[in-house]
Amino acid sequence: MDKNTKELLYKALGLALVVKDEFSKEFDEVIKEAKLSKEEIKKATHEAKDRAKEQKETFEQTLKEKVKSIVNELGLATKKDIQELKDLIKQKNF
């Protein structure tokens, strides 16, 4: 192998090593960002679930209160009212 060919081969090998190192650094950075994004997605999903649960509980409580209010406005008998009547009937029958 002549001197120029060896020199060209060594330069190509050196360039390949530099490119490999740079690619490796970039690849590591992309992987690091992907992991960070994955963690951020998990955190955001968890927070969204928590907010949804809280909103559901608030909605259910508001709905219960509204139904109670409507029942009271309409003068409908509640379970408690019916039970009291049953108890009263039992007392009078004995």
C-alpha cells in the first residue's frame, strides 16, 4: 500500500470515528429527551385523572343537592317519610 492510500485510509477511519462519536452523542440526547417526555406524559395523565375524579365527585354532590331540592319543592315523600308512616301504621295496628 502506498503512502497516499494509507494516509487516505487513516483519514477516513478518523472521520468515521468522529462521526460515530457525534452520532452517539446526538442519539443519547434524543433518548434522554424521549424519556423526559415519557415522564412528562405520565405526570400529565395522572394529573388529568385526578382532576377528572375531583370534578366527578363535585358534579355528583351538586346533582344530589339539586335532586333533594327538587324533591322538597315538589313535596314528594322521601324514604324517611315512608318509613315513618310504616312505623306509625305498625304502632296503630298493635
